[in-house]
Amino acid sequence: MDALARLDWSLIQVFLAVAEEGSLSAAARRLGTSQPTLGRQVKAVEAALGTPVFRRHAKGLALTEAGAAMVAPARAMREAATRISLAAAGQAERLDGTVRITASVAMSLYHMPAIIARIRRDEPAIRIDLVPTNSSRNLMYREADIAVRMYRPRQLDLVTSHLGDLRLGLFAATGYLDRVGRPTGPEDTMRLDFIGYDENPMILEGFAAAGRKVGRDWFVVRCDDNAVYWELVRAGAGAGFAQEVVADRTPGIEQIPLGFDLPTLPVWLTAHEAMRQTPRVRRVWEILADGLRPLVT
């Protein structure tokens, strides 16, 4: 910790980013800076400490023994700085300001626009950053203020609320079913052309759980992007899975009985407990909950 005390916080952030990412290019993307700037900052870290903390290798940068010894205390300093930031932000009393929301790509596309439009109508002083991503944003480090998750978060210091579950179903375009015929039972259904995922194993695992052994090559079309996946179903490329609430408001789509129950998608609202009490975050949380509850069972 004595060595780290000789560095200002910005250089400690640089050290941690490079240590955790393993390369200057990845760390530069994470910090939103250029690789040459980061290279100069790494030299400044080593000059301040009087010892090399990284060594180059074929795939990037590796920690020296001195650098490895500083990772844990640097992370402890980051945790402390984050808690100070969260505590200060949580004391804001004004309703205006920015709230950063992260949600899955599908949730952001199909459900968030109408809810955000309501936020803008009801609370025009609140600005919204929407981050559509299927990766988890860290609420502890203020990568988002509120997260809409499709799983129960387990981190400490988080406030969570389970709003309900989205029902899934099997669907196909009316034009496709007019062409190939509508199935009369589960075995008939399995003879349809199915659209699956490319690398995501979720659909294959669902079939396996239901006792239906199918492989990746069984799907006639494969795509991992949920928005494009649904457009393939709408266009008549085959039968595919979707949220019932999305299919219900899509013209020209019919639901197909599959013969076994599909899992549901849980919907959780999550925020750090310090930020949850900030007036603008609390208000956005309330509107999100009101907008999402009618979609779930």
C-alpha cells in the first residue's frame, strides 16, 4: 500500500485496467483512451514506483512479481473509492440528472422504448442512458444505475425486485404455415423447419431438458442475435421461439403447440442500495416497474 500511496488515483486505475485486461489495447478500450496515452501512463506508474510492474510477452503484458503484489491493495482502493462515490451520489436530493439503465438487447428493443418514452413524458428533467447488452454491467462500479436482469442477481449491496416471469412460446409466420401446413400434434410440430441459435446453447439445452435430443445441425437457420432471430421467424424462414408478449403484438404470427412446457424468463430490477435512494433513480425504478409488470405473469 505504501508504494500505491505515491500514485494518484488515475494512475492506480490505469494499473488495474492493464493488470485485469492483460494488454494496452484492451485496457485503452475499457478506459476510453488511446493506446499511446495508456503506454505513457504505465511508464509513469513504473517511474513513480521505481520498479517495473509489467513485462511484455507475445500476447500482451504480464505482471511482474512487484506488480502482482499490488493488485489486491489496488482493488481495495478501488472498492473504497467506489463506495465513496456511491455514498455521495446517493445523497443527491434533486430529481433531475441522468439515470443509466442496462438491459438485454431483446428487452431494450421490444420493451424499453415505450417505458423510456413515459419517463421522458412524466419526468422531463431526467435524462436516460440506455445500454443494450447481454453481458452483465457492474452496478458496484457505476457502469449502470439500474439493471433489468433475466436472472436473480447475487451480489452484495444490491437492491432487487422480482417483477414476474415472461412466458415463451413457439411461433411461425402465417405465410410459412400456409405453405407447409399446420401441425396437428407434437410429432407434427417437430417436422417443421426450426430456427435455432448459432453458438448460444440455450435452445438445445431446452430440448434436452424436455427429452428431445436434437443437435445444432437440426436447425435449418441459426442466429444468436435475438432481434434478427425474430425477423427470420416473421419472414417465414421457419418456426422459432419468442416471448409471448412480443409475438402477441406482431401481426401475421401464429403460436404453435410444442407438446412440452417451456421455461420462463424471470425479470428482475436491480440497483445498488446507495443509488436506489437517489430521487431520480427511485423515480425511474418506479416507472420501470409499472411498465414491466403488465408484461409478466
